[in-house]
Amino acid sequence: GCFECCIKCLGGIPYASLIATILLYAGVALFCGCGHEALSGTVNILQTYFELTRSTGDVIDVFTMIDIFKYVIYGVAAAFFVYGILLMVEGFFTTGAIKDLYGDFKITTCGRCVSAWFIMLTYIFMLAWLGVTAFTSLPVYMYFNLWTICRNATLVDGANLCLDLRQYGIVTIGEEKKICTMSESFFKMCDSNELNMTFHLFIVALAGAGAAVIAMVHYLMVLSANWAYVKDACRMQKYEDIKSKEEQELHDIHSTRSKERLNAYT
């Protein structure tokens, strides 16, 4: 009995939804954790080597934007933790509906509407994660340029290479904040562990965003398949109900005629 119970429980697990949930959690964890630390490292690099300071008052500068991005990361982590649980629950209920089609569990129109709603919501989230992935590639590109300048400065003697923050919109046009290979701050920055760590953290955050996109695509396939299975199962259930009703009517007609013949004979 215990073995049969374990087999029944294992058969009711939505493995496709489980794999997608694990991939989603892994991607969101990488994006949020590494992205948060990379933003903190960016603040230290800008303050230490580029000598940027926070603006006073209500002016929105790069440090304010970084703080906003950190709060967005907190919200993304909490929201998709809950959303992953909801999708797993939907997978369990859909699997139970298909497994127990001829049992006590009844597939309702509300259940199909919930599945359709999850498909639409997951599609929107997939597009959002595509945008997040594209946006995360920007700091990777910026740090790659900075890393390339550091590498070229060590390979070519006497090369005067500069990185101007105005090129990336970090500071205004009137504020000149650049660092060149001839300055002492440049060599300190290139030799520091902070630059290398921040660059690789952004790369891992980009990989996490890509994993979240793949998880959303996986969820779309799972939800679409579940919705199609539930729809077909609902049609089958209606067919069985109509068939059972017709058989009952035929049985009632046969019983009525038998009674009429018995009464006539009597």
C-alpha cells in the first residue's frame, strides 16, 4: 500500500512545471543577487576612481537611478517567488484534473479561464524579461569597453586611451568626467579586484535574465499544453455525461415499455 501510494504521488507531480520553476528561481536569484552586488560595485567605482558625488536636492543623478534599480530588484525577487508558486499550484491542479477526469474532481470553466489567464500573464512576463535581458547587456557592454581599455593600456606602451562617462549618459554634457590611461587612478582601477568582480557579476546577472526568459518560454509551452489537455478532457467529460444521460433515458424507456406490456398482459 505504501509503495502504491508513493507511485500515485509521484505520478501526480507536474515535472515540466517543476523544471520550469527551478529554472525561473535560479535565473531570478542570479539576476537579483548578482545585479544588486554589481550595482553596489558600480557605485564604489564611480565614487572612488571617477570622483563622482551624489547630487543634493531632488536632482535625479546616476546614484539615484542605481538606488531605484535596487528597489526594482527587490520587487522582482518577491514577485516572481510568488508567481513561481502560483504556477506550480496551477500545474498540480491541472495534472490532478487530467489524472482524475473520471473521478470526483470536475473540470470547471473557471479552471480553464485561470489557465488562459496564466498563459497571457506569462507571455507578458516573457516580453518583460526580454527587455530586462536587453537592458542588462548595456552595463556588460560598458564594462567590456573599460576592461578592453585596461588590457590595451598594458599591451601598448604610451597609448593614451580615455573613457568619458558622457558617452554613456551617466553625467551631463557640461560635466566632464573621464579617466585616461596616463592617470594614476586608471592604473589603480585596472589593478583592483573591484572592476573585475563587478564586470563578471553583470555577466552572471545577464545569464540569470536569460535563464528567466527560457523559464518563461518553458512555462508557456507547459501552460498551453495543459490548457489544451484540459479543454479536450472537458469535451470528453461532456461526451461521457451526454452518453450516460442517453443510456439512462433508453433504460427508462425500456423499463416503461416493459411495465406497459406487463400491464397489458395482465
